[in-house]
Amino acid sequence: MPQSLVHEFLDQRSQGNKVGHSLKKAVFQAQRPDFDVGEVSDGKEPFKLWKVRMRGDHDDEPSDWWFASTAVPILAATLGPMANVLSIGALVSYWRQDMSDPAHPGQLLAQPLGTPYRDPRWCYWVNVVSLIAGFVGNLFLLLNFTQRVRYLISLPFSIILWFFACFLLIGDLLAMHIHAAPVGPTQIYSGGFWYGIAAACMYLILTALLMCNLLGFIRGHYPRHFELTEDQRTLIVQTMLFFIWLAGGAGVYSRLEGWRFIDALYYVDVTVLTVGFGDLYPSENAGRALLIPYSVTGIIMLGLVIGAIFKSVQEIGEKNIVRQHYEKQRASAKDKTVRSSLEMERKEIELELARERAQMKQAARPSARSTATGRVLTFALENRSRKDSVSNSMANGRPPLTRQNTMQRRVQKQQKIILLKEEKERFQAMRGIQKKSEAWRAWYRLTVTLTIFGIFWCVGAVFFWQAETATLGQNYWQSIYFCWVSLLSIGYGDFSPKTGAGRCFFFIWSLIAVPTMTILASDLTSTVVAFFNHWSNTVADFTVLPSSGLWRTFSYHWPKNFLKLPRWLKTAAEEEDAASQYAGKITALPSMARTVDTMRSGSTQTSKDEALAAGLVRADLDTIASQHGRDVQHCPDANALARQLALAIRRTATDLQLEKPREYTYEEWVEFTRLIRFSALGGPSAALQEDEDEGMIEWDWIGEDSPMMAQQTEPQFVLDRLCESLVRYMKRNPAKGEFAETLKEKGEDALKLKGGTRLDEEEGNEFDALTLTGSLRSANGNAKSGEKELNIGGLGPLHEHDDEHGDHGIQPIARKQA
């Protein structure tokens, strides 16, 4: 047991004398304990509302409040240009209009046909100041993103300026409603008035969002800079350019067609979103000619913005929601398991200390009149052989690297098999957590997107219902129909917004709802559509498009339904394939192909280890334990390790080319770990000593350092560490100049496979017991086509010279003649 744990336990014991005496009186004599409850704490810092702890720019502490630190800046950057466009619409449009029909006195015109009349001068100049404040606030936010202005300067300025713009607009709207309101029923507020309300609301939302971000920084939840990726910064720039394109196009069409700016803004929005209600369309030739380049460019920009939004949302969700769920599931599984007797002792100490704290809290209560009880948690090893084997290893120390008798080696081999089985159970448990987390991620994203889409659909229908009911008599269900037609960009044109309030809300609602619809379609593709494709392919395999060998495979899985498979169902090709697989034929990846004859001729132990490193054979736990025993008895040859590292690197590099990321089996991970272990800084002897103490795996599969918790794919993770191992190995074993000259002269002939060592002769033909794979193609994806198949017999050691045990002049393995 580590000394720190013992000292911690003894310190807690020595400091608890007074507490224990008081606890005894409280339990047995019903007296109030004479210690303060505050002395017994659970280690959590109490919440303080006004805590100030501002962190620096380069801070290694973990960050929380991910929504305030990441999502808020993105929302502010995308909604800021929209607020500026809304403010422009409020500035350039009159806020009141006359609905009287000059041709028919006593009748009222439709709202789009009303005649606007001039607003007071004070209303105009207040709008100008508000627009300038909004633009400058957005500029400071952009300078903050580009790190041109410090965070503590730019962010407060953006908050103050946006709040000032909101305050001016609200004051202007209230003054207009109080002092210069339109006189009904012939006069009403125009769309410009509603654009002013929308701009004020948008500035208020932006101010609240940035204040949340500033509050999180002041409380020390993240450093003083926006943690944005390159895709998120691209989204900010593309969004700004997109709104500039919309506002510029609205200005051009308002001049060409004689429309009001807010009507032209509604027209370009409907055009770029490909809805096309048909209530507004260009009637001039110049406007029609301009539509072709303008619409194409706008649709492309919209697609770029939607793609950037999708990537940003996926990245934020993957980093802050999915990874947290994955970590929570891993921690929950880890708390229920222990790996060794050392962890067992650690948990016993932690639980005893937790029980004492719980009892002290229980006794500190005034109502305590009986024996303080607490919930006692017990942890037990499911397999005591693991604990016994680890305890014996710690007590006896590492066995010397000397020859042992056969019985001792067999006992150690059996113990190692038990250890590997327990590690494999943890590996399989973590793989199960990984699969469940992937399924949870897909359905969680679909659920969230469906919820947001439903809110936009149903709640948006409420706004359109209230805005259009006075003009068109539109009810709620007609508004539901209109929203659905708009979201799917069908645009029949039987319903379209006619009022100023309806068109203003449609401009905001459509630009937010359409990206949501795109994300929903992507989530449906990865869940419901994928399930439907799998189901339809399965039905087709059994009906109209039967696949080869399907019924034979089905009969093997369900033998009760097929008591005896008729021999005539087996084709000659299938029989030949079955016979070749039984004989040990290997079909490797295209860049790692090797014939059966070559594999059979490689009967030395060096060839066996190289075949394992190259992934040409599939070893079971017994083979891995035997290999570990040989490593303990005989330190592996340095040249052989270099060859095995090179083969493993080429194997993982090939796996990177698969369309779907490869997931390695437990036995493959053990082989990779073996190669990484022997390149440790202390050399093979130190690696073997560490392996005897800690086990054959350098990490805990359910621990925080598990490779399955890495951000990389498994081939990337393995390839990085194999390359690092090769670099460390070459530094420890530099190549001789003689080998470099030989390599220049002979080329690939200097890299041929060599014969085995003395250990190979001792082991004999044990290689025949290895289980050869029928195919090493990944179960999760197929290798890309078009790659030339190579014979791995051309790969050999990195040194032409003899091994330590000295087999001289051995030629490459020759292919047997048929």
C-alpha cells in the first residue's frame, strides 16, 4: 500500500479522537456533540454569488459553463448582424401608414398597399444613434474574436453599446406610441415599427448573452478569451457576409422595383430560401436579369452558412454533451469495479473515512437520539484469483530472468491467462459503453433537433395566427399548414404573410428555422434512415436480391430450423473456400497480402512475432501468454523489435485508409502494447519489470486514460504511439553506418526476412497452433479499392546483420511451388 494512503489514514485516526469521544456521548448518552458541524465537510466549496476569480489568457485549469464560454459567442456573432439589418429596416422605413383608398372613399386597402407618411424628426435621429451604437457594438465583438482588442475592453463595450441601442429603440417606440400614435381605423403602424420592436428585442437578447459570458469569466469558469475553433470563426465571417448580401440585395431591389426596403428584404429572403410564395416578384427586366446571379450566389452562401452551423453545433454537442455522457457512463462503471488488491485497500480506506464523516454528521443533528447509522457500501472482487495473483506478485517480487522448469512456467502462464481474461472483461465492458454512447448520441441529437423543430413549427404558427388573423382571417391550423409549407420550402402561395408584423417575424423565423430543418434531416439520416436502409437491404437479401451464401449462414445461426443442410446447396466455390480457410489460408489487407505457402514456411519464432505484429494471424489469450513468457525468459532481439514496429506501423497506416474507422480487438491491443512497452525509456528490462508489477496493459480500459476515451480514432491513437516508440527505439539503438551503405547498394534486398534465434529452435513448430484468420478486413469497414496487393515476404529486418544469437546468411523465405 502506498505510504501516502497509510499516512492519510493514520492522520485521520489521530485527529478524530476528540470527534470520536463526542460521537460516543451523542450516540449512547443522547448528548449534543461538542464539535462544530462545519468541521465535517465533504470537500465541496460552498456556492458564493459574488465570487470573483478572473483567470488569465493561458490557463491550464479546466473550463466549465460550456454554453456561456462557447455557445454564447457564436449566438452573439450570428444574431448581431441580424439585429443590425433589423435596425436598418426600422430606420429607412416610416413607422405609420394610411390605409384609405383614394379611388373608393370609405374603403381600406390591404396593408402592403398602404401609403406611409413621415415620422417626426426626433424619431428619425434616435433611430440613427441606435443604429450606430449597434454597429459599433458588433464591431467591438468582431475585434474581440480576432484578438485585436482585449477581452476586458471589447466585451464590456459591446454590452454597453448594445444595451444603449436597445434603450434608445425602446424609448423611441414608447414616445411614438404616446405622442404620435396613428389614428384608427384608417391609420396603423407599418412594418418599420415592427422592425424597430424586433431590433430592440434582438439587442436585449444579445446584451443578456454577453453578460452571461462576462459573468462566467468573472467567476473563474473559463479564461478571458473566446474558445472558438476555426470552423466557428468561419461561421462568424460567413454569417456577417450573408446578412450584408441580403441587405445589399434589398437595397438594390427597392430602387429597381420601387418597393419599400422592408418589402424588398422580405422578397430576397423568400428568394434565397427557395420558398417563392409569388406575392412579390420582379416586374422590370433589370430586376429579372439581376435575379439569376443574385439568387445563385445567395443560395451558395446560405449553404455555406448552414454547413458551418451544422459543424459548429455538432462540435459543441460532441465536446460538451456527448463526451460528458460518455465520461459519466465510464465513471459509473469504474466505481463498481476494482482491478487489484491495491485498489481494494484504497476503496476500503475511502469508504471507512466516508462512513465516519456520515456518522459525525448524523450525530451532530439535535434530533439524534439513537445509534447513528449510515449506508455502508461494500466492494468485492468478482474473481478472487486476480487478487491472490497480484498479492503473490507483490510479496515475491519479479521473478528473475533465468530458465525455470516446465511446471513453474506452466503455472505462471496459467496465472497470466487469468489476468488477461479479467482485462478482457474490462475491455469488453468499455466497448459496450462505447457502443451504447454512440447510439445515445444519435438519438439524443435527433430528440433535441425534433424538439427545437417542433417549437419553431408550433410556436411560430401562433405568431402568424395572431399577426394574420385580422387581415386574412387565418386560424391556427391554417398557420400550422403555412409553417410546414414554408419549412419544407414548398411555397404553394395560397398562404403568405401580408401584414408588416407577419413579414417581419417571417424574416427572423425563416432564417433560424431553415438551418434547424437541415440539422434535423442530417440526424434523421444517421438514425431513422439508416435503420430503414438496413431493414430494406435485409428484406431484399431474402427476397428480390438474394445474396450469395445467405441461407447457409442463416442455417448456421439457427440450426434448429435446418437440421441438416443439403450438400447440393454448397457450391464448388464455397467448398473450396471452406477448405482453404480450414487449411489456414489468409486474405490480408491489400497493402499487407501474403500467401499461405509463405506463412507456412515461416515456422521460426521471429516469423511468428512478425506475423502477429503485421496482423496476419489472430492470436488467442493462450498465445499471448506464451509470448509474454518468452519475453520474460529471453529479452527480445533488438533487430526483431525494429522489424515488428515497422510492420505494425504499416498495418495501422493501412487501417487509416478505411472508410469507416477501425476498432481493434483486445488481442490486437495487447500486441500493440507489447511493442510500445519494449521501447520504454528504461529499455526492455524496465518494461518487463513494470509489466510484472502493473499487468500486461499500460492503461485501465475503464480509466480516464483509456484509448477509447481519446479524441482520435483507434488507428490514429495506435499509429502516433508506435511512431513515438520507433523514435525512442532508434535513439536507444542507433543504426550503424555499415548498414546504411548496405542499404544503398542492395535496396530492398537488405530488408529481407531472416531466420530465427535460439529461442525459435526451442519453441519448435508451435506456430502451427496459432489460429489463422480467414480475413483481416475490418468488421467496421472495407479497404478502399484500387490498391495493389503486395507480398509481405519482401519486408524484413531493418538490419542486414546477424541477430544476437547469430544465424548467418539466411535468405528470404521462398514461395513453395504448387
